[in-house]
Amino acid sequence: MLNPVRQTALALLALFTLAGTSAFAQNCENVRFGDEAERKPQNVGRDIVGQSLDDIQERGTIKIAVYEDFPPFSYKEGGVLKGVDIEIGKLIAADLGVEAQFIVTAADENVDGDLRNNVWRGKLIGGQIANVMLHIPYDRELGCRNEMVVLNGQYFNEQLAIAYRKDAYPEDPPVPAYFRFDTVGVENDTISDFYLSSFARGQLIANMRRFPTTDDAMTALADGEVMAVMAPLSQIEHALTDKLAVHMPPFPGLAKTSWTLGLAVRHNWRPLSYSVDDAIRYAVEDGRMAKIFEDHGLSYTKPDW
């Protein structure tokens, strides 16, 4: 199974090479997948999957799927589940007048699998269906490909960044071209890995060091094993120390260096989808969303609506 960052990388490869549009709910005719075959996903009876807004409020709890071992968004510390997505889930629940019940799930091979297993069908063996799943890329092709879900509730923009040792770069922060000579850490099979591997026709590969997670790469950076790390800004900031700094330089060859993240709800529960989307939008507009990120030591960038 893949780390959420790795599968997001796979889902957004087209986004980073082509200009996209936020109005992905329409004009899906040109989207093809699975050997260019159009396939209807398996349908499931409404008594098995999903619940209406009325059902959720009557029950008093909302089931929210989050990724396991995914700091700073959802992870356990001292046996307690915490992180940005946990606070956002509690915010949504409070707005609906219910309590949040979190379903911690391992990432599948791709985001499509996560949506299938956690939102519209369920896992073949065991597991629960969530009413809402957080940390889903808001991407036109992903939305077209997964017609059994609605993507909305955009709550922030993630962006690529480079962390570096201050003693290694006392004057000018590093840019990708520096890694022809300097060592750089990346999480394996992520956008950063794909990008740097192809940069300058592969001239950076010899100086790249791949790690299982961004946290591992940042630990190596702090220990002096590499001179820099390229990764999503939020994951870098979560592991910054006084000896490290971070900046967002240009990344030549990438049409986009940021992407919007939101949530998914099963397609036939539109009132729930609208209510959750409203809760997110209100929190963005009144500053509560930014405070959640700030309380976790992270920068906040408002989503593109």
C-alpha cells in the first residue's frame, strides 16, 4: 500500500503538466481510464453504503475517514489521534451538531481505491464506510473518473517546497539545479521524486537520496546526511528545527507547484455534501481554518474556489 503523498502524486501527474480547471464536474467526455475503456463502477444498495444528513443528525455521530500514520494531518501520539485533519473533522461535526467518529484507514494503491473502499462501496473484507473522507485532491480527472463520489469542501492549497540546512547554504537557498552537485532527500515515489529524477535529463539522480517518508528525509537532513529535502510544505514545516529553513523556489518544468485538497462524499448524499461544504467554507472565511493550521505550526494557503 502507498503513502497518501505517493498516491496523490500519481493522481496529480497530469495536473502538474497541464493547466487544469476547477469546474471538473462537467465536460468529462474526454476523460478515459483503464485502457481507455468507459466502465460504470459497481453500484451498491443505499441500505448498505452511505447515510443521509438526517440519519447522521438523528444518530448523533458522523463517520470521517482519515489516513493512518500521516503527520501532520492524522497520526497517533501517545495513543491519541491528532493532526490537522482530525481538527477539521471535529469542526465539521460541530457545525452539523454531532460528534466526530474517525475511521483511520491505510492508503490503497491509489486515490480511486481509497474512494471505493471508504466512501462508495466498502472494503471486500471488513472495514467501515465513512460519511466523509478527508484529504482528497480536488482534481477534474479524479472527479470524472469516480462518478460515485462528489469532491468538494476544499480547505487548503498544498505546495512544494525545499528545506535546507542553514549551515550548508548560509547565503542563497538551494534551487533544483544545485542538486547536480549537492545531496537532496525525497520521499520515494512522490512528485518530488518524479520531478527531480527527470530534471536536467536525469543529472540529479546520483545526488538523490530516497526515504520511506518525508519525516525520515527530514530526520536525515537534521542529522546532516543530506543538504536539502524537497517535499510538500506542510510536511516539511512539521519537522523543521532551528538549524533548518524552508523556501518555495521556482520549479522549472512544472506547470503547477501547488494543488487543492478537500473531501469526498458519496454521490447520492448531496444534502450532506452541501452541508459539509458550507461548514468548510465558513471556517475558511472566518479564520478558523487558518488557526487550525497555525496551531500545528503550519503555514496556511486559502484554497482556490
